[in-house]
Amino acid sequence: MDTYPDELLPSELEKLKVEFLELARQYSEDWGDDDPDWYRQVADDLEFVAERLEVDVEEITEKLKGRARAAENRRAEQEGEAEGYEDEDRWEHSSGHSTDVDAMFNGLREELEDAGES
């Protein structure tokens, strides 16, 4: 816009601003994977474009930054809860504990028994 100011008519520029604000609202609401870094990156990207278009996206970016803080709080809470378990309890509640692990150890035991019989 700065390099080629005459390329857009004022009416086209206003339409672009409206469309950008609509996109910013939709994009900030429809996406998100509970990753605080993602929320902050989207907020930064929106602020970058908004500054060039001279539009206000503060309401949108503040919501994104609030989601980032909430996601960080949830992570901290979950990590705190996980640290509260005793070692044995942690293994029992771990998603990594499965029949695959049992099968692996049974297979190793059988191999050792077979090697001992030889």
C-alpha cells in the first residue's frame, strides 16, 4: 500500500479493511489447538496487518492473548496434578501404560527363557 498507493481506490481499500476485520474475527474464533504460542502468533500477525491497513483489532487480539494465558494456566494445572502422584500411581494413570508394554516384557521374558534353555 505504501509502495503503490494509487493501485487501490479508496472504496476498494475500505472494502479490504472490512473483509480483513471479518477474516480476523472468524480466524481467531474458528481455529486454535489450545497452544498459547499459536494464539500469540495469530494475535501478532493480525496486529501486523491491521497496523498497515490502519484498522483496530485490539478486541480480537486481546481475546487471543487471554486464551493464551488460559491455555498456559491449564497446562500448569495439569503439570501440577501430575507431579502430585506417587511414582506408582503415575504409572497406573499414565496413558503410556498399555497391553503393548506387557506384551513387550512377556516377549523379552520368553526370549530369555529360551536362551537359558539352550
